[in-house]
Amino acid sequence: MPRRSRTSTALGISATAVVALALAAPPALAGPAAAPDPVPSLVAGQDTAAPQLVTGLAESAVGSPADAARAHLAAHADRYHVDPGELAEVGSESTADGRRTVRFEQRHDGVPVFGAQYLVHLTGEGAGQRVESVGGKYFTGLTVPTTATVPAAALRDLALGSVQDPKARAAATAEDHGLVVLPDGAGRLAQRFTVHAADPATGGPAAREVFVDATVGVVALAYDTRAPLPAGGTDQRAAAAGLEPATGTAPDARGNSAKVNIARLPDGSYQLTDLTRPATITTYDAGGRDEMDLGGGIPADLPPAHSPGPDFPASAGTSGATDASVNAGIVYDFYHDRFGRNGLDGKGGAITSVVNVSQDGAPYANAYWDGKKMVYGSGGPNYYPFSAALDIAGHEMTHGVISNTADLAGMGQAGAMNEGLADYFGNAIEVTARGMSMNDPAAALLGESKCRTGTPQACADRRMDDHRTTVDDYLGGTVDNGGQHLNATIFSGALWDIRRTLDPLTADRVVYRALTAYLTPLDDFVAGRNAALAAGRDLGLSHAQLRTVAAAFDAHGIKAGWESRIGMDSRTLARNLSYSMAPPAAGGGHWVAMAPAPDPVKGTGGTLPGTTALYTGSTTGRGAPVRLSPDDGRYHSWPSTDGTNAVWKAIGTTAKDHSRELLTAPLSGAGPVRSLFLADGKEPGNPQVSGGDIAFTVHDFATGRTSLWLSHDGAPAVELPLADGHHPDDLTLKDGYLAWTESWQDGQQYVTAPTVYSIAAGKVTAQYTAHAAPGAAATTASSARLAGGRLLWLDTPAGAAARASIRSGALDGSGVNEVLAADSPNAPTLGSDLTASDQAVTYKVQSTKPAGGWTNAALPKLWQLPTGGGTPQRLSCDRGGQDQPAADQGTRVVWLDSTPGRTDLVVRDRAAGTC
């Protein structure tokens, strides 16, 4: 809802470190058409022998629900392929009609498997107890060892080091959650941290879940979250001891008098603590404190909102305290009366709200659930306190329900369902409380009542009837944790259509059961559809009603294979690469990329980042890709190719092997994999290959020095001379010339210089310097590329919003041409990717977040123009994010594209022109 919609760089962490788990969608449960049974009995899992969903069961189960569930799985091992010994019970749900769901978490050699939960649904009692259905995610192919080989201190440093902003990094903390297994093929062992730091854009608190590979020592997965600090706050249940229930009055944010449930203290004064429900509801007034002060719980010196008598003063309204207390009660009653749920955690746990929060001394116009409590901003001149909007309160508190049930991961389609379910229930709570008709034009609005002025339609953050679909509107890529908020109404819109078509009570029960009994943390939209249909069958919906549910999902494009129905003007070379930190390479009609094994064409291999296999294939798409890297258990990535040979880095992943080795091999597979460089305590990087020449850098961890190396015509690599304090980067190698961006500190100035080296002459033939003087409008050179017999690079003025020019210099240093001016339309932006062939230069334009929010049109797009200069044209009209371009021959380019709801390697032979 109006939670801060953070981009993937909220902590200053590189956007390339953020990926969505692109677990491929299983077949959708068919809509109940003519068949007597509206759903098939089994939906197969993806990359696992364990089925995702088995329905239509009525099998006897004896014992406690957990024991009966385990026994059932063990008795039908040929059906489930699940080892009950690897399951740990993590929760259970019971309904008033006697249904019970036991939720298990998969453990691999005792280590939790991220997002892997398997659920067993039972009904009846005693001898009449039966298993109705079973399903979830259980990964049968895990074989990864579960002993970390990277020291714990190094893992923590890597997690903290993922915060790129120096100021934020200096104050960042890392909360260690222990080892987890990422379910990628055979599995990937990682240490999970919650990194807390200040958001460099706003100064407010930010948090990110960071998974560091515990055998390789690289960040494997990261996404933004709203995790609270580990420090505990006051115990609200203990604080309620000695209080007596009472009633009073308090003004709300709009000045209306409201009846409030309060508590009388022993000294005769009163506080906003509602003791009338099993879950104690307590509201605190932060008095304008900054939200950074509230991350670790309720400060010890902050009492609940207080009054000397039962009639609270005006400040209870202006702070938002009255509305927070009243609305928390409404939310509790909705979940209790409609579903029998006792509070957000289902166990009567205390419900805590903090209102009147500021940010950097200014009114805070937002609200969020931080994992422990509600936090409401004070609003300001344009907004009421955010607690005054019931659908906002309902949305954020529903996140508490979700975290205690399906715990949907905050990224990609799982994150969008998390937000969509919070949208749905927050809105349903408000519509129900107000007695609104589902046909009321305002019934579909979200957050429409928070504004002091303007129409509800103009004030609303989102609306449930925006008719967005997967095929037309899905927004992928790294922005917003893979579209966590941006894609929410695709899913919630389908749920809302069900609510408008069925009666609201039936719809609410279907959606609630889908959430609490069927969804698991890594589920996608199609799994959400399957869950709703299975829940509907559990609740006895008629065939016609089940057809209505299926039709709602159909109308929003949520059905099996929807990704293949998105119109694209590029050709797919490999599916589900998922990891934009591993850019592809191209040249001579071939590509090389880190791709999921065993089949990057069908995308049926592991889909988490960090798969260790390098594949190569034709950029024409003809023929099947073949594995290039050896199957030696090492981490293989960062490739370069000239179309004949490839060079890449391999990282050891065991306690005995922490090596960093540079390898090379012919793409044809006709020759052996050959070692180029291997030394303890040194890291090779920036590999480049052209004909018989290979260049790379070597970083010495002991001295901090980076050196430049060259292997000419197959000879052993030798170090090239560089002046002391000079650092090479952006290596490029072509037709007997090596070039790089050289940087050094010259007194008070920081110098960057695109530099050309003739291999035949054995000397530097050109160097074009750009001086960055303190306080001056300096420029920085980057992305050096050899193409068309010249050197190209980006020249970027200081300033985050600055656009770069593309410049070209002769290889003998005789002059500089401007290929594209910085003030040209569609000039490159800061951090653009630049690639070039002899005929064309291709670059990325990265937009800033539009005022109206992210759209597919605003995601990174690729542009192309002739190497000698001209008018840029859109390379592709694919609507999603376009990243990491690699030029092949002529105007052909391969890149990573997020249009189909995952990250695919795609290609175009020429620019599309105007889109």
C-alpha cells in the first residue's frame, strides 16, 4: 500500500545484486468446465519429483495432525517423494469447520531450505480424520554440503560490503540468521543476514535480506524488506498487567468524537490499551520522534497514548492515535468474526501501533508493518495521519497475517502476491466496515481517504479495478524488488473480480483459505490461482462458482504459460538466467553466459543466481547451447569471447579450495580447458580475448594493488608496466590493441584516462585524460571499448542526474570525436552499459523513478547508433527491463531481458527503430 516503494538500490546496493526467484510456473489448475471434477488430482512440481499440489484425497490419518501428516507422507512415498525426516513443523492453522493445515519447512541436513514448505490438509477427528490434500514446495535434488567454508567474519563483511553508499555502509549492521540452502539445482549454501542501514536517498531506515554464498564468498541473493532491528522493545502484555478495562471518548483525525476502549491505570489515569479482545491492542504516540528511533521496538521511555481522564484530549486525534486504536480493533474483528482468527499471529499476540512518526524532522507521509508493530506517519499539511485510512491500516496489518502464514517472500511474483493480498484484505475490511456496495465507484480505491484535499480518485494510491494483466502490464527486472508493488494489482485485481462476482463473504473465505492453507513463500501467480481453486473446492463452491474464480484469473492473464504470450520483438537464446551480476559475452556469432543447468533453452534447470555452469551457443539461435565450463564444483562466471575462444574466472568453493583461477577454452569444445592464472591471495578479473591474445587484471589483496597482464599469441601471461598508484579497469581487446580506463590520484584531482596500448609496438599509443577537480564540474571516463579502429568511451559529468556523452579517440592519440553529445535526446545515463561492434554502438538508458511511479516504459532500455555517430534508435521494443548488452557482429546485440517475468538471454539483429 503506501509503504515506501523502494527501488532495488535503496541501500546503495547495486541493482544487479537483486534478483527475483524465477521459479518456473507449474501447469495451472484448469477451470472447471465440463469435467465433473473441477480440478485435476495432481499438479507436478518444477525441478523436483515432489508434486506441487495433490487434491481429491480422502485417506485415513491417525494421531495428532502433525503425526498424521508425517505418517501419510511416509506411507505414500512413491506419490510425494518427500522424506518426512527432513520436515520441521513451523505452524498449523485450524478452522471452525474442523479443517487443519500442518505447515512443514524442509531441512537439508538440518539446514532450512529457503522458501521450501510442504503442507498437509486434514479434516475430521479421531478415527474419522482424513487427509484432503497435500502440496507446496519440496526440493528433491538437493545434495549440497552444509558446512560453510568461508569464515563467518568474511561472510558478515561481504553482507555489509553490499551497501555501496560509504556513509550508509559505515553505520550499517548485519543481523545474522544462520545458514540456509537456496534451492538451486543441487542447492547453494548461504549465510542469511538482514542488513540495516540508512537509506541514502531519504535518510530513513532501510533493511535488506542478503544471502552470502558460504562456500564461494559472493552475494547470491538480496532484496529489500522492512525488517525491524533485533533489539527488543517493551513487552506489551507485561505492560498491560494491573490495568482495568474501561471506555472513554477521543477525537479522531477529522475532529469527530469516537468511543474508545481504554485501560485504567492504578493511579486513575488512562491509556489507549484495548483489553476487550484476546489480543491486547496498544497504541503509542511517538510525539514526532524519527522512525529511525523505532526500529528496535518501543523505546523504554515512550508510554502508550495517555490521558488523565477517560475523555482523551485533541492530541489523540491530531496524532492519529485514536484512529490507530479504533482501526486495529476493526481489523481484529474482521479476521476473527469472518475466519475465526485470533489476532495477526493467530495466537492472540499483542497488536501494537506507533503513531505520529516523523522523518528527518518533517512529517512522515507513509505507514508500514515492520514485522513487529504498525508504524504510522504523522501525515502533514496534505495528508491526515496515515492511521486515519482504514484500508491502509488493514493492508499493513494484513502483512502481519501473511508473515505468520504463507510468509510470501518480498520479491518478484511472490512479493506481488504479498502486496496484492494485503491490498485485497485492506480494501475488503474498509468496504465491509463502511457497508459499501461492491458496485460503488469508490469501492475499488486504496488509500483514497488519507488526503486532506482533492477527490478520492486523485488521492488513491492504487485501485483494484485497473484491469492490469500479466500479458499487457507485468513489469519485471530489478526495480521494486522485481515488481513487488508494481505488479500487485494484477493479482489483487483478479481476487477483487472474484469478490464482485461471488458474494463478498464467500470470496473472502476462499482468499483467506488460499493464503493460510495453500500458499508458500516462493509461490508465483499461477500457484496463487491453483491455491484459490483448491480453497474453493475445500469450501464446497459449486462448479459455476469455481468457473467464476477461474475466469477472474483468466481475465488478468494468470494462467499457465502466460510468459510465452507476451509480445516480444527479440529472440530468446536461453531462459531463466536470473542473475544480472553475470553479464553475457558475445562475438563472432556466438554467446557465452552463466546459464541454468541442465537445459538453458527450456529453462528447466536451477533458477537461483549463482549456478556454476557456463554455456555457449549461436547468436542466431540455431542449435542447442552446450556446456563450456568443466563440472568441477567451482563457480564459473564473468566470461569474454571473440567467437572462437572464451576466457572466464573460476572460484573454488570448498574449504581446501578458495582459489581464483582464470581459464580459457575453445567454444567448439575441440581443445582442453587451459589455466591462464592462479595465485594465492590474488584475484584475476576483467578478462578479454581476441585471437591469440588474452588480457586481464590481477588484484593483490595484501598490497591493494591492481596490475595489468597480457598473454600474447598463446605465450604465458606477463605483467605490463603501470605507474605507481595507477589502476586499470574496463579492459577491451581487439585486433592487436589493448585498451583500458586508467585512473589515479594527482594531488587533489582524480584522473580517469581511456588508454590504448599497441601489442605489436609494446607501448601506450594514446591516452585521453579527464580531470576531476574538487568542486568543479568534472567529468569521469568509463566503459572503454575498441571498435571500428577507434576507442570509444563514456564521458560523464559529475552529478547523479547527469547524462553522459559518447566519445571516440584515434588509436594513435591524434584526436577526439563526439559520437553522441550529452545533451542529445536519449543520451546515456549514469551507470549505462556500453558495448560496440565495428558498425554500431549500443548503450543503456536508465530512467529515474517517474513521479507517477515505475512503468515498463521507464525501465532500462537499450539504444543503438552507428559507431561513427548518428541518431540513436531503440534497439528493441520489448517492454520490460533491458540490461547488460553485448555486441556481436554488425548491429546484432544480445542482452538480458526481463519482459517475460524472468531474466532471459535474448538477441536482435538490428535496431527496431521507433517504438
